[in-house]
Amino acid sequence: MSETETGHAHAIAAQLGRAMPWVAGLCVVLALWFAYASWQLFRDDARRAAITHARNAAVDAAHAALTTERRRLTEKLALPSMQAALAAGDLASASRQLAAGWKASEATVLPPDLEGEYAALATVREPGRYGRLMVLEAALAQNGIAVAVIRGGKGSELALAAPATAGGRIAGLAFVRLPLARIAAGIEQGEVADHSYLALRQGTHTIVERGDRELADGAEALAAKIPGTELRVAAAVPDQAGGPLGLDALGTSIAAVVFLLLAWVAWRLPHWLARRGGAPVEETEAPTLAEAGLAPAADTAAPSPTGPPPMPSAAPAVSEPASHPAAYDIDRGIFRAYDIRGIVGQSLDANVARLVGQAIGTLMHEQGLTDIVVGRDGRLSGPALVDGLVAGLRRAGRNVIDIGVAPTPVVYFAAYHLRAGSCVAVTGSHNPPDYNGFKVVVGGETLSGDTIVDLYERIAGNRLHESPTLGTLAQRDVGEDYVERIASDIQLERPLKVVVDAGNGVAGDIGPRVLRAIGAEVIPLFCEIDGSFPNHHPDPSEPENLRDLAKMVETLDADLGVAFDGDGDRLGVITRQGVNVFPDRLLMLFAADVLERNPGAQIIFDVKCTGRLPGYILRHGGSPLMWKTGHSLIKAKMRETEAELAGEMSGHFFFRERWYGFDDGIYAAARLLEILAARPQTPSETLAALPDGISTPEIKVPAPHGDPHAFVERFREAARFEGGRLSTIDGLRVDFPDGWGLIRASNTTPVLVLRFDADSPQALARIQTDFRTQLRALQPDLELPF
């Protein structure tokens, strides 16, 4: 080799001597990366295999147990003595034979018409009555053995029902309640490793669960149905880590070995070349990870895309309020059953808002809650009240995320989306322009009743937390997130032409955006946000407020008209023919849709809804429950009963299935259009097919002495209705075989609220006359417009 060639070789060796340690270091890092990924993939595969085995074992055990119980029921109904009793109509004897030798909490044979069961709903307050009826109706509908889990006196129980035939006819219905352990033992006794989850489910109700409950939301991906039932076993493990370059566990293991070999080769290559070229080996120190640029830089973690925006480390300075006396003078009347609401300039101003904010912040402090979302409707008093509210919250040390002008349901959505869990919507809802107020959620619970009164007592007694440091304040716009969340789940099968009347309320911007995003052709009406409400009052529950919408739908030959209230949490609907579809009939349509995917689900409605609604829900396989009027009261009952859907006659609709369970008029409109677009009939034809009768809108009567609660209590004590079934859940509702009447106290204004519903005009007139006579006997000067 010439001297020139030797020098050239030496130069190459020297360059490689400097570069190869870096290459070796990189290969080591890549080998470690692939090795870690391989370990993760092997671990995840083992978890998935284990939980799948546990799920299959639980399904097999439940199926075997149900097969045994079905066979026992079939054999008992086929016994000659049972057949003789059924043929003779001796259901008492048939019940005794059914229960003999069967360790069941109940085993009975009922008349097939189920009239006694329906009649008992009004008087028997036993848990599971609706679930019991649902199973019995299912057995009749499928003419075979129906199986479901229902609520019982000691929790959930397994229920079986079957037609009991004799001589080719259904002579009775056999019903058996058994311990849940018959089918849940496989889950309760199965092996569930750490970071795994296993559950028995019916619809969206989780009956039994084990393991890491944080995995519950993703458990349907590994769910397996128990044959012959609507029950299933759901399972979950943490999301499986994806291997680099799409490789599986074996592939990543091989890649790790290859990169280790490459690292060794890169480390030794300069030595080999140097020996071959006769050059000395330069001792080069291997670079550190930081030097190689491979170490993670400090403080580079990005915030979660769905989490709150980063908060400033120090809050901007705000002026401190002046010192206050030991107790505050504040109008107790603004603290109402469902929210806080008053007249601006009289009972409500920025200082009251600050005290309310500090009281809410105090409650949050006691519960260990830090972040809260604030939004407001379009009322002119909104900005000043928000400023006061935010100042009070921050004084209590809470971090505030202000989303600006937004409908109340978007404020609720932001509390979920930004993972705050608490929120305040500054809104006067459907009240006149000079009203405003606060709808409050703390830790996922809508404040109402005693919890609202508790805020007043904290303020009146000056029991307010004051933090040594002010909470932070950040702005965030979630409007597009809200639109995308709905549009990602709902898309219309065919376009519908819809007129949207927002009544100049805050839903005027985002409501049409949502409906366009799901595929509707939207024509806006009074959608400019104006807190003075120049066109009509933003309350779709009042028929006169829908006249402009009806004219526009008719003029433009639209498929439908929808109306929102002032803060967007209520919905009104007008057909092409100008028919006002009352919310209780809309709830029928929503219930039938939800029950297709969630048989047996609880559906809640308020006392103002039609008497045809419970039977409609039962016929579609659901469990109806009547409850008190009020959005916060309904939401509390939904949490208690795990209901999938609820609705009020005022137009509030609460979807837990596919949504978050809060009242949302915009989302309800999207679900309505989804249902109507999926059917071959026109929207008017679909809505006209819903059961209907003769009904009145809400009739509002000024309460004597301005105290509706006291008057209703007096009326309940004095009233006597021949042949009527009385319900005192909320006010007094009297149900007759051909209709019903209701009187209750409004919780937002000093009025009596009445409503009547009947099968015929004659029945309606009779019920109204009965109410009018008894009301006038109690208060002769009461102004009654019927």
C-alpha cells in the first residue's frame, strides 16, 4: 500500500473512530426501545388472553346455570298436576307447585292479562315492579321463556317468566325470582388480574363488576353475550401498546437483538479498520444520551388535548373587595328549588354574584375540587355577573375556566370535556330579560333543594372560605369541540329541511351549527343573540311563542321546526302542518329508540306527562318511572336509578345513552332528526303516529297570597276525587281510567301550574269541572281560565 493510500486509510479510520461510538449509542437506545416495547406487548397479550379466558368462563357458567333453570321451569309447567291446575284456572295451586323444591325468593303463576300487576303500580312501592312487568310482557311477546335481571328488595335478582299453557291456550304466566349468584358466580369467583376488568351487564346497566373500574368505559370492545338473553359479560384491559413499525411482540424482540448486534459491530468497526490500515485506534469516549440528543428535554410535556389549558403560575392582580360585616344581607328568595334566580338590580347584582361564587368555591374546597367552568347566556346583565362570580370563586382559591357566551348544555359539556367536573351557567333561562341567575354543578352533582339553601346559609352566616392565594383564570372556547362531538356520533341518513327558532337566545349560534354538521338543511329564525328578546319570549313551552316558527315552516315547506329556550336546554317542535308536538309525545319516540339498544332500561318522566307514556314505554320493553318536575331533581333521580333517558313536559330531555345525562335541547334536536331521517315516512307522519289524546298546555294561575306551595298543600288535604287514583309525588295528580288532572306549585315563579289530559273532549271537560269545583270551594276568587 502506498504512503498516500495508507494516509487515506488512516483518515477514514480516524473519522469512523469518532462517529461509530455515536452510532453504537443510538443502536443501544433503539435496542432498549424495542426490548421495552416487546415486554409491553407480551404483557398485554398475556392480560388480554387471561381476561378473555375469564370472560368466556363467566359466559359459559351463566349459560349453564340459565339452561338448568330454564329446564326446571319447563319441566314444572309440564307436570300433570300443574296442567290440571292450569286447566281448572286454579292459579294458587299452580303457584304452590311452581315454588315447591325451588329455592326462589318468589315463584308464582299470574293471570295472563296482567291487570292486577298494572293496577299495583300505583299502590305497591316495591323495588323492581316495573322490571317484573317488563319480563312478563317479554315472555308474552316472544311466547317463550324470558330472562332478565331486575331490582328486588335485596338488590338485583335474576327473573324468569314464561307462558303457562294448558289445552293449547295461555292459562297463566309463570314468574320466578332467583338469587343473582345463579349467573354472577362466574364473575364473582373468576380470576381478574390487576389492571383488568370484568362485568355482567344488561343494556348499559352494570350489574356486577370486578377489577379496575377505570377501564369500564372501554369494556364493550371485549363483551360477549350470554346466549338466549340480553345479558352480556364485558371485559377490558388497558389499551394495548402498539409496537414500533407495527411489529408484534416477536418482531420487536428480534429487532431488539438486531440493534444490539449492530451496536456491537459499530463499536468494534473502528478497531478492525485501524488494524487493517495500520493506524492507531483513537480512544473516543462514547457520548451521553443528552449529548446524542436522545434524552427527553425537560419540561416539554404537552397538556392533554382534552384537558384544561395550562393555568398561569400566578393569578393576575385583582382588586380586593372591602371588608364585610359578620353576616351578609342577601335575598333568600333567589335560592330556588333548581337553581339561583332573581331580578337584576333588585335581588341580584355583581356583589351578590361574588358572594355566590365564594360560597360555591367554599363547597368545592370542602370536597377537594379545584377547577370550575363558567359560561353565560346572551343577557345584557351577564358580563357583570360573570365578573362578580369569577372574583368570588377565585377568592375561594378555585381555578376558573371561562368559556364565554355559551348555552347552558355547552357549559355542562365543557365540565366533562375539560375534566373540571364543576361548572356554573350564568343564565336566566326562559325568564324575562331583567332576570338572571346561576345553574350550578359541583363535582358532577347539580345543586338543588337543600344544597341550594346551603349556599344561602353559608353566605348569610359568613361561612365562606378565603384562600391565601387567588385561584387562576383562563379562557377557553369549546364550541367547535361540542359540535364535533355530536357530529361524530350523529349523521342523518337523508337530509331534512329544518327551521330553527332560537328566540334570540344563546343557542342561536351553535344550535344551527350542530344541525348543519349532522347533515340538516337549516333555516335560522331569530338566531341573532339579543338579551332583550325583541321578537318573542324564548320559552317553547308556551304555544304563542311558536306561532312565528309555525308560519315559517309552512311558508318554506320545511320538514320540521325546532325551537330552543333562552339558554338552549329545552326543545319545542312544530310539524309541517303547524302541529305543536308536546314533549311527552317526543319522549315516546326517544324512548322507543333508546330501548331498541337497551331493553329493560329505566325511562323517567315528570308528573306533567301524559298517562299514555308508561304503557308505551312498557310495550317497548322499558321500565317507566314518574318523578318530580325540575331539571336538577330529574338528574338526581337519573343518577340514583341509572336511567338511560328522562324527559319533562317543559321540554327538557336527558340522554345518558350516547351522551352525558344532562338536559340539552340542541342534542335532543339532533337525536330527533336522526330518528326521523332514518324512517321512510315523512317527519309529520312519524310524529302523528304517536299515541295522542286531548290535552291542555300548562295552565298557570297566580297563587293566592303569592304562596303556591301552601295552597297546593291545603288543596291536597281538602280534595276528594271519586274514582281517581291520587299521586302526591309533586303536587296532586289524579288519574282516572280515561284521563288525569294535575295541580302543582311552580318552583320558579309564584303561580299554580295545572294540566289536563284525557281520551276524549267529554272526559277532559268532566275532569276540569271536577277540579274547578273543588278549587273554587277552597278559594272562591281563584282566577281559573278553564
